Amino acid sequence: MTRLAALLLTLVLAAPAVAEPSYRATGDLGLIVERASGSLLVIDQSERAAIGRIEGLGDLSHASLVYSPDEHFAFVFGRDGALTKVDILSREIAGRVIQAGNSIGGAISDDGRLVAVANYEPGGVRVFDADTLEMVADIPTGSKTIGLVDIPGRRFVFSLWDAGETWIADLSSEEPRITRIAGIGKNPYDALVTGDGRTYIAGLFGEDGLTALDLWDDQPAPRRILPEYGRGQEDLPVYKMPHLEGWALAGDQFVLPAVGQHEVLWVDAGTLDEAGRTRTHGQPVFAMARPGGRHVWVNFAPPFNDTLQVIDTRTHAVIHQMTPGPAVLHMEFTARGTEVWVSVRDANRVDIYDTATFEKLGEIAAQSPSGIFFTARAHRMGL
């Protein structure tokens, strides 16, 4: 070895090691609500594994969350009225405010700058700056407020349980502009908005049927749909209120859980007329269309909440049934629908299934898991 080569080798060996930059994309991540322990489990879809836990979030029974547009932060709506901002990369709480006594979900504006929370106590909606969590608007309604969704133009839509109204809050300027729509029906309990932000559907607990609004109209007018669906049937006790979300649209039809009945309802998305009914194993809670709309997966209220059914959207027939375990509370599809993750609360685990073969692919231990939320929701309206 020449003297020059030896010198170069010595310099290379003596040089300090340059650390590889550590990056982690967020598109594969998600959060599982652990309701009993007030914590969130951070999960990785590709690894089918939990990669961390965020604790100290208070009462997470019936909790939900939304994501910032960059999928870096989640905003968690606790039942105790807390709004908590969490950093899913550092797995830390980035901000937290107790904004009400009892809240029931929220939404993030289309530009990601505002977070709105629906409250039971006090009734109304409060809106916060997504960066600082400072309140920027307080919209009292005098009623329990439900079915809060985001629509284009920094606007939020929500319904009033006690008043039977739907309000549209426009936050595009400094002072909120409120549009009140009466005649929605008795006791709206939840609502959904389609992915294009056009159709808002409120489910009714106090009477049969649902009510739809065309939000592209300058003056949206209530239109009652399925007004006869429970008529003539025995009123059964409602063991758990069903949920409505944007996943109810399967191709050219909505699939909706019937309140207090053992069936799901099919509605033509163009005409809003009934398109059929499917008898189910129990009272449906979630009826979720797999991305692409080929199948709908349904879970149930007690005492049948250990079971899932899969329904073909062309024939409306149940094509598969499985029994994951006690208290199947929630399902979440991966972005393209190849897998579905299922929380089995009383078994303290989340199961992962192949949506084509129904084969179980894996499971993750979790503490009383309920809601599962993948970051792909950041790019969908109404979720």
C-alpha cells in the first residue's frame, strides 16, 4: 500500500459516522381507541402491529377522532368534553382542552384549520383553531347536537336532537353565518354526508324514516325517505343506537341500519327511494361498505354483538357470517379495502381479516378496543 493510500484509509476510518436520517411516513398508520384505559394504540397496517401507545386522554367511551391533512396529528373527541391533539409520530399529547361537559364527536374543516366539536352538555358546537386549540367560535343550540360533519368551504353541518333541526355553520369569514333548516324530524340521532359533500342524511329515533338534504341547493329543503320502514313491525327495544357515516354509500345505493329492527335498508342514491331490505342476524350498529362498494360488513347490538355478516351489494344477500368474539364494536377497512380490522372489545384484541377470502390474517392485543381509525380518513370528507 502506498503512503497516499494508507493516509486516505486512515482519514476514512477516523471520520465520524454520519447518522442515517430517521423518517417515518404516516400513510400506513392508524389509532385504536382503548376506552377503558383512556389511551390510543398506534398501529402500522403493513406490519399488522402496534408500534406505540399514547396515554392520558381521559374518558374515551364513544370517542372518535379526525386527522390533520398531513396525517401528523389526530384530534380526539372524548366523552368527557375533552378535545385532545396528539402527535402520532412522537406519540405525545400536543394539546388538550376541556371544552364541554359531554361531547359526541367532531369534524375538521376542509382546509384543516378548524376543528369543531358537537356537544350534549352544553348543547351546541364549539370550533377551535387546529394549531393552538384556542376557541374561535361558540354556537349554542339549546339542544343536544349530533351528526356533525364537514363540507366544502369551511362549513360544518349538524342536527339538533331536541329541536328536530339541521344547521349549517359557515366559518369562512370572521363571524359564523348560520343557516337553520327546520322540519328534519323527531329526534335525529346521527347523520352522514356523502363524499362529494352533497347529500346529508339524518336518521330519526322519534319516528320512522330518515331525512335527506341536498346541500348543493341554495336553500336545502328536508326530504323524508323510507317513511314506512318500521310500520307494521313490532317495536323492539333498542340495545345500541346504530351509526351513520359516509361509508354507507355502496356504488349507487345507500345501505342503512334500521333502528330497533333486524335488518338493513337499501336506498337508491339517485331517487332516494327504497331499493330493498336484508334480514340480518340482529339489530345492526355499523353497516359499512367496503371501499369499492362490492360488499357491506355489518356488526350488531347486544346480545348478538359477537357476530359479523357480509352482504353482497348486488343481490342484497348475506354471503358470509363469522363470530370473531365477544363485543365486536367497530370495523375499519384499509384504504383500498383489502383488509378489515375488527375490534373485539371483551377479548382485548383487534382481528385482521382478508376481505376477499375472509381468512383471518392476524391479531393485535389491545385494552378494551373500540374505534379504529386509519390516517387515510384525513383525505375523505365526513370521516
